[in-house]
Amino acid sequence: MAPPTEHPHVVVHTPALDGSRRVTLDEEPLGVATHADDVAEILRLADLYVTDVADSDLVEWQGGGPDDWPGLSEHHEA
């Protein structure tokens, strides 16, 4: 039997056509984000307090990083 993982596996999935991104924890859906701040809030609600989702070993970004929200450019700060 494999030893338990030390940290949960959080995935921010590839952007959907509308630019939103699903967030899962060990394949369990946690929510849908439209900005990196949403990811932090979704994780907080799941009792995972990550202070910097962009640079955390707990968060895997698929299909682009924390600044990639195609179709949702109005959410970006310059």
C-alpha cells in the first residue's frame, strides 16, 4: 500500500471556452474560478489556506498559469 501523500493535490484545470477554470481537490470538484483570487477563496472554503496560489506547491495549473484567463480579460489588473 502506498504511503499517504503529504499534501492535497489541487488542480486548476485548463480554461473553458468562457475562460473560467474548474478547481478540484484529489479529483473532487471544489468550484469554478474566474480569477486567481477565486482560486484562493475556493481553497479557503475547503479549509486549505494557501497564501499565494500562484507560487504554491499545492496547486497545479493546467493549460496556463495563474495569469491565464482567456475570455475574461476584464478581470485582469494591469
